[in-house]
Amino acid sequence: DGDIPAEGAVADFGYTSMDMVVDMVCRCKDSAVDDIQLKVVQCILSIITTNTVEIHEFALIAVHACYHIHLVSKNQVNRSSAKSTLNQMLSIVFQRMEAYDLRMADLSLVDGLSGSLSIR
């Protein structure tokens, strides 16, 4: 098809396997089949909410896919699921950013304390 990178190309571009999974799932956002749209939203939510998977720039693709489904779906369940998933995704992103900031502040405090202590 030309859109799918050749084997080995994923590593060449720095993409992880999960990046490729997110990409492949999000490509299904254009399906007119209600069940596929719902599965896309559910899959995205599962990927985003897990603590063992890190996705960065591909998170934007996931946000776009949910937004797209919310806008174009004629199925109200899919629209509300996509909207809810978007809200959850953004909430999770901000929670993780705040947790990261707290960890960095704690590390700075520890580094500052260890630097000011000297053994005599």
C-alpha cells in the first residue's frame, strides 16, 4: 500500500510498536460502520489509560481520531463515547504532567539538600 513502513523501518524512524498500533487503530476512524467506530474509541481509551504504555506524538493522532468520530458519527452512542474518551484522555494527560512536576520538584529538593550537606 505504501503507507505501511517496511519491516525495520519502524526502528529507523524511532517509532515504537505501540506507536504503530495507535496509528493502525486510528486509521479505522473513517469507517462508516458504527461497531468499528466504537471499537476504535474503546481501544484508544485502553491504550491511553494504561500506565505501562507511553505514547507521545501519537497521542495527538488518538485525540484527532476521537474528535473525528465525535464529529462525523451518526450514532449517538459513538458520539458520546468519543466525547467522554476525549475528556478522559485530557484529564489523564494533565494528571500525569502534574505528577511528573511533583516528582521533579521532589528530586530538586533532594539534590539541593544533598548538595548543602557536607561531612566534617
